[in-house]
Amino acid sequence: MVQLHDAMRKLWMEHVQWTRSYVVSAIAGLKDQKDVLARLLKNQQDIGDAVKPFYGDAAGNKLVELLREHIMLAGKVLDAAKSGNQADLAKFNKEWYRNADDIAKFLSAANPNWSQKVQQDMLHAHLQFITDQVTARLKKDWKADILAYDKGQDHMLMYADMLSAGLISQFPDKFK
């Protein structure tokens, strides 16, 4: 149980950290942007791989697909915000939230301990924390940027704990 708990926290902390690195790189136009994106996408694979022992390869791969879409849409939202293209920002933001709802639906269907509404609320809050970081960074409001990151980090730890608790409840025999 402790190993699962710690592994889940590590995976979701990496998600937050590599997302942060990508936001910084993309907004600043740094040369490491593609490498950071590749590492962030690897994290999505790692998260999907972590659920395969519980739900199988097909479900793990489906989660990877949904999480990769989450990242690619986040990049489109960020690019639209950076360029000031309000039409694209609205369009991609809507798609980003739809993807979060798809992830919530997928996870809640896999585990009765993960309510779809709670999943949606948690994932929507995650998107808002990222939005707050991007908005603050674009405004060069470093204190607000850091605050949004810190709040998002705390939120993802709660999310990871919720996922671990759900797995432990659903598969108690795997933890004896």
C-alpha cells in the first residue's frame, strides 16, 4: 500500500513538475521545449503503465491516450493564450475540459470508488491551476505564478492519494 501510495504521488508530482517546465519553456521560447514536451509525454505513459497491473494493458493504453490528448490540448491552449488568439483559446479550452471529462468518465467506469463528479471536479481544478500559472506568467506576475503552482502541486498530491485509496479499496487482495 505504501509503495503504491508513494509511486502514485511521484507520478502525479512529475506530471505537475514537467507541465510547469513546459509552460516556462513554451512561454519563454526556450530551445529545450521539444525535449521537455517529450519528457512530459513520457510521464503520461508512466501513469498509464502504473494502472496496467490493475486494469490490464488495454485500459492502461486508453488512459495514456487520454492523458496525451490532455497534454497536447494544454499546449494548444497555451499557444493560443500566448498569441492572444481568443477564438482559438476558447475552442481549445473547451476541448481541454471535454478531455478532462473523458478522463473522469473513463476512470470512474474503471473503479467504483472514483465518482465521476469527484473526478471531474478534481481534473477541472487541475486545469484551472495550470490556467492560473499561464495567465500569471504571461503577465509576468511571478508571485501569482508561484502561488498557482504551489496550489496545483498540493492539489495533485490529493488527487494521487485519492487514486491510490481507490485502487487499494477495489483490489484489497493485491495488498496483503
